[in-house]
Amino acid sequence: MRRFFVFILGLLPLVLWAALPLYPKLHAALNAHLLANKQGYFGAAKFQPIEPTEYRVELLDLNGDGVREAMVLMLGRHWGGSGGQSMFLFRGTRDGFSWLGRMTCVQFPMEGSVCVMKTKTKGWCDLAVRVHGRGAKQKYAAMKFDGARYPLNPTVQAVMADWPEGKFVLVSGDGSAKALAAGRTHFTGLLGKATRLQMGLEHQRGRVSGTYYYEKYGTLISLEGEASANRLVLKEMSDKKVTATLTLTKQATGWAGEWRSADGRKKYPLRFQQVAAVQARTELGPHESSCVTAYPQFTGAVGQRFNAAIAKGFLERYRKSCEEFDETFLELAAEVKKNPDALGASYKRWTFEDSATVRYFSPDLISVRGHNYEYTGGAHGNYYDFPVNYWLKNGRAAQVNLVDLFEPKKNWQSTVGGFIRRDLKKRGASWPPKTDKEATEAAFTFSPAGVEFHFAPYAVGSYAEGSYHVLVPFTVLRPVLRADGPLARWAK
């Protein structure tokens, strides 16, 4: 059986772009409801249509009819206070959305404030709304559908004895279309006049996480924040503390903004250009199996030099996995048909998933850390990293191998492998490589910080130890680097 910087943009176009809603029919239904009930919501004040950045939205099928309902959490002082915010609910229809009801005292901003539970009442999912407490001491009230609507105020409902089970929603984003694409993106840029940066971001539904580094050093700095319409607000994090804020706005020729230290004493202009975005494919198979690939594709004439080679490698892996899954399930079909319980649940939810993170980009050299997770039965799946490294050689994209990096006449394996072995022993790996040569046979990526070697679970330690990543800095590598190799730029 087979195994599986001139940034000038007119104000009007920018404002119009920023106002684009992510869900136009919902946006129209929300403003139509507010207009029809303007006296109750706005009193004597003049009605002003709500902008998409003034609310957060979650679309979920709450009643199992195949059409998603909308949960709309209103932002700002007008829609709440110390007790929480107002949340509007709209029923999904084939043509759009219709008014379902309102809920008050929904805590915001708080992760885990609203949970769509697995239980149902009168055919609709029960909602759990946080009413007080934080962390493990949080308490929730169950909001159950009565056949027409959900209760108005969670604070007058009975407190649940247990923590809710289900999907927590409304934790990030807003109702605006986002200038930052979903998935992984990579950027190059400048801080101030000449300090070069690279930044990789992961964006899902308004929530953004990632890292950036100064090309002079290569040390990764953590980022977390939010995307809202054409704006990014990212917090630079160190030991769970905010050390700086990066504020960026999408403009005609890229992203521009400001880096400001946490104490406000230092600030510098920022400019970024997006150089890569993700391409993804998914195939869903029998028994809830899935094959997924997601790989970077670079922009512009420079980046496109590498795209064909990258896509070919990822798609070949993807197609091979899909074929192996199909062939194996055909072999299993007869046995499962005779006795559905013969194999237990080990043949269900098989998964092959490739993803990638750009570690370094330049017009003539790229390093991408590929990552694979695979589950084909058993107690747990497994994962590993694989290299996607290319340089421009004789006008064509060529794969970077270790022999391209180091001077063959020098004992580079002793230098590099010896460093890796000492590092793994120091960190307590259960079975570090026995020889220097063996130590250098792992997947590798590179950046201005050095060459990083990636060891999967079971490679140098037990599954419980997880993976190991050993960064060999250029202070160690420089004596053995090839003068004509792809990393020669960091030889000094």
C-alpha cells in the first residue's frame, strides 16, 4: 500500500477605496435597517451611513439551511460603553440579508467574547456570550433562539456552568475590503532613508501576524496586528511586550507609513513594496481527506524569474500526493465496504498540506522555507521542512545546493557540521548527528542572519521534542564561503 519614495494619491480615490465593504449586500442591509430606525439609533442627530470600518462581521450558517447568517458587531462609543457593544444579527437569504435581531452588552475588544456552540435550540445554533471574568475565570451566558430571535441582553441570562464548546468568532478584522491579501505575503522596504528591511505577513480575516528583520542583521522580530481597509497597524513584540508600532497605508505605489517606538521618542518613515503573494490549490477527497498546497509567487519581471521553478516543485509534490491518496483509497474501498469499522478511523481525514515562508528575497537570490504536514492514520501526523532555494546563474534560476555555498578545498563540513552538533547537544536533542557530514544533510534556508538547518521530529530527537532549527551565523560561515557562490554578498 502506498504512503501518503514618491507616494502621491488623490484624496477622493483613497477614501472611496477605503469605504468598499467586504460584503456589499450585508452592508446595504445594515444601513437600510439603521435608516429605517434612525430615530431610535441616532435620535435628533442626522443619520450618516455606517462605513465598513465601523463594524466587524462574521458569516456563519446558524440554522443549517446552507445560507450564512451575519453577526455584525458595531464599533465605537455610539454603539456601546463599559458594558459592551451592540451586535446586530441578519438572516441570510438567497438574495441577501434580512433583519433578525439585536444583542447588547457584547464585550469588545476581547478574544473569546462570542462562541457559536455545537448545541442547537429550535434548529438554530446556541450562542455563548462572555458576561464577566478573564482567562480561565471567564463566565458565559447561553443565548438560545426562541423561534423568532435570540435574547437581547446576555447579562440577564443564567450563567453557564461550563466553558462553551464551539467556534469563537468576531475576534479580528472589520467589514471592509482589505488591501492586504489573505494568506502569506512578503515585502521589502526601507526604514528612514536607507535602512533596508524585509517583512513577511500572514493575514486572515483582518488579523495579521508575522515577522520582519533589518537586512544588516537578519534577526527576526515578531509582529502582530490588524488589517482594516487600506491600513495596517502592527505591533512589534519582544517578550510579550510592545516595543514599537508600525502603521502603514496602502497607496498608489506601495505601502507607506511610520515606525514609532513604544515610548514615542523615536519615529521613522517606512516604505514597503509587496514582492510575493501566495498561490494555493486544494483537492478534497473521500473520507474527509484533503491535499493542499500554498506557495509564493513573486511579482514583477525580477521575481518572475523564479516563479516557474517554484510552482513546478510545489505542484509536483501536490499532484503526487493526490495520486497516492486516490490509489490507496481505491485499495481500501473493498475492505471498507464490507466492514466500515474494519480499519477504525485511521483511514479518515488524511491530510497532505504544503505551505511556505519566504526567508529572503533579492533580484538574484531567494530562500523559501517549505513546510509539510501529513496525516495518514495513526495517533498523530508528522511534519517537516524542505528547502526552496534558487539563485540566478547564467541568466536562469538554478537550485542552490550546499556545495554552491562553500569552498570545496576547505573543510566546511567540519566547520558547519561541528557547530550544528554542538548546538543540538547543548539543547538536549536525544540523538544528535554522529558525524559532521551527517549534521549538514538536513534541509536548509538562508537569510542575512546565516544558514539555518531544519531537523524534523524523529530526526535528532523524539516526536515530543518537536523539530529543531539550528542557525549557523555568518561569523562562523565566512571563512569557508565560496567567493563566487550565492552567499558571497555576506562574506565580509
